[in-house]
Amino acid sequence: TQSRSSAASDVYKRQGFMRDVLDRNFKRAVNIREGAAAKAHLNVGTGHAPFLYFSEPYDVVEIDAYRIDCHSTVTFRTPEGTERDLLLDRLWLIAVVEGASAAILSYLVVYRSEVTKEDVIKVVRDAITKKWHPIELTVDGLNYPPDAGLPSGIIERAYGALWSVTKLDGALAHLAQPVHENLRKGLGFVINWGAVAHFERRDSVERTFCLLYTSDAADDLLCV
């Protein structure tokens, strides 16, 4: 019994020593042992004020594309009036999200394997020039909550409003030149390109995608 007690004590001491080593070298331990999500979390909750600070509505919007891997069939109607079934293994959801409120200003579902410059340009233009109207819902039991909708359709001054800064996902950097030529020069906002794999730089749009991905209220806590 004494031998077992001594062995257990040694194990406890070693565990305590290792915890102390990890605590004293926390950042290094995370970079060595953990993945991209944990590394990104190192940059939040530091107590340091962000270099770019936005507090008013339409100071900044965030744009990102969310990939949905799937095996599905979508029926399209051709110009001739016939229907054609298209087999898909991937969808993309592009969203423009207002930074202060996390309200979705516009969105676009892309039925292709990759996002193009035309897709990004369209979703930005829709956020400014397209007024939202409720669509006919065909799923049984699915209804709009009271006063729900995109800002352009329920807030008069939001329709046609232009923001100051656009935060774009670094993964869309290959579209930088077309977006710069067609949007920044035409609309006048500033573009801030986020670093790849650093979701904390675009927390509003990333949390929106996280809520779409999770299936219940308990999972929603992962998005906070």
C-alpha cells in the first residue's frame, strides 16, 4: 500500500510539473501541440486594444466564403423552359456581414466548385443596391419570425447605405486585383485583407457561418 501511495504521489508531482511547464510556456506549447484554431485564439483576449477599431454601424463589413461539401442534385430551369438536373459535390455561400450588428446585408449561393470575381462583385453590389423582400417559403413549418429580414428591406436608411471599410478573407486574395479595380475604385471604401487561417480578424462573418454549421443550441456555444 505504501509503495502504491508513493508511486501515485510521484505521478501527481510529474503531472503538476508538466502543467507548470506548459503554463509558463503557453504560447510556445500551443504553437507546437495544437492546430490552426487554437493558434488563432492566442490573438484574442490579450487585453490589448485592436489597431483597427470600429464602433458605429456601417463602419465596416466583413466578406467571406463558406464551403459546403455535399453530394446533391439541383434542378435548374433552362431558357427553353425545360428542367435539368445538375449533380453537385460542393456549394459556396458568400455573405456580406455588417460588423457592429453582425446583420447579414446580402448573400449568394454559388453552384460551382470555386468562387469567382463576378460572385464577389455581385454580392457586394446586392448589399448596396438590392432591396430585400421576403421570398415564398416552401418548407412546411418554416416561417419568418416577426420583423425578420435583411436590413435593406426593414430599415429605410439601410437601403443603399455604403460602408467605410471592407474586410475580406485572405483566402480570396487571388481575387484581389479584380475586386480592387471593380469595387474599391467604384465605391470608394477601404479594403482590409485578412491573414489566411486567422478567423479572429473577421469574427462577425465567421460566427455567422459557425451558427449555420451547428445543429443545436448547445453547439451554438462553440461560436461565441
